[in-house]
Amino acid sequence: MKIKNIGNLFLVPFLLISVFISCSDTNTATEVVSSIENTTVQKTVLPTPTVGKLLPTPTIQNLDQNQPQSTPQIIIDDSKQQSIQIVVNPLSKARYKIGEELVRLPLPIVATGETGLVSGTISIDEMGNVVDDSKILVDVTALKSDEDRRDRWVLRNSGIGKEVLLEVQDIVGLPNPVPNQGNYNIGIIGDLIISGVSKNTKWTTDLNFDGSEVSGLASTVITWDDFNLTKPTFPFILSLEDEITLEIEFIASLN
């Protein structure tokens, strides 16, 4: 019996130690939980990701050839829709020029015969075209040079007749509408008729527009044979050139 009590005495301390350890662990766990619960957790707020706004890329608009395009409006300038008449003024002159070699002179000269009997009208429609019946008439019976014998030959024996007619067919280089100021170089094209013989000619013409008036000089070159003309034969004339220059120095009104 004594031995049993001694054993129990040894067991008691172990039991007390176990209980103490157990209590100690429980308190520690409780303290840890309490510490965790009382700990303030700081939230880290991440910034909300934003998506950058894409700006449209500038592009050059290409014209689609297949898309219907607007037709530009055609504006008609009324100033181009007016017909006009160029009426030759009585102050105009016509002349011929022929190179001659004379006995009494050491060098060749240019013989010139001139008349003031020039008339005519050139009509131009709204499109800038010459209207039929546009003509210039020269009365050659009044041709006068520095030599009376030459003048008499021209009228009686040259075959020139009494009138020289230019039937105007076209004007090249004339602006439309006809201007009222400025200098222009044009070409007048028409049939030249001398003593019943017709030949198409081009007259190089310098024009000067000044308000309602136009002045200028038109010239062309023909030969004696072109119109079956006869050269004069005089003792004082050694030779004559084959070419004859014809000129019309005109003043005209624009109507």
C-alpha cells in the first residue's frame, strides 16, 4: 500500500505541469488571434487603369474616280456674245512698194504709189468669226508716186484695173471679245482680186486699239506674175524687182 501512494505522488506533479502547459498554450493562441483581429490592415488602392483615347490619324482624302463628281457650273460671259463691225475710216491709205534701179541714181530705190480712196467693213460675229461679205476696197485710179510717167503706166498699161478688192475670210490672233485697248499682231486672210484674178493672201497686221477706234498697218507680198501684171519699161528704169509689197494703213471705228 505504501508503494502505490508513492507512485501517485509522482503522477501529481506531471499532471500539474501538463495542465499548466495546456493553459499556457491556450492563452498564447488567444493573444495571437486577438492581436491579428486588432491589427489594422491598410488597403493599397491601385489606380484604375485608363485606356488612352486614340485620336484619328489625319488622312488625305482621295477622290474616288468611281464616285460621281459634281459638274462645275459653266458661266457664260455676256461680253463675249456681241458681234462687232470694223468700219474703215476715209483717212486710211493704201500703197504699193517696188524696188527699182534708176539710171540717174547710184543705188536702188523703193518706188511708192499711194491712194487715200480706201473703204470697207469687216464684220465679226459673237464667236469671233469673220462674217461673209467682209471686204476692203481700194480705188487705184488715184494712185500717186513721185513720178508721173510711172503713175500713168500703172493705170493704163500694168493691167491693175480700177479697183483692188480684198475679201476677208479669217482673222488669226484677234482676241474675243475684241479689246478696246492694247497692241496686237494678227493675220488677215482673204482673197485678193486684181483685174479679175483672185489669189488667197495673208496680211501681217499690227493693230492698236484705243477705245472705239482701231488703227494699224497690214501688208502682204505679191509678184507681177501672180496677177498677170506687166512691168513698166522706161529708159530711166534699169530694173524692177519681181516682188511687190502692198500695204493698207488704216484707221477704223468699232461699231
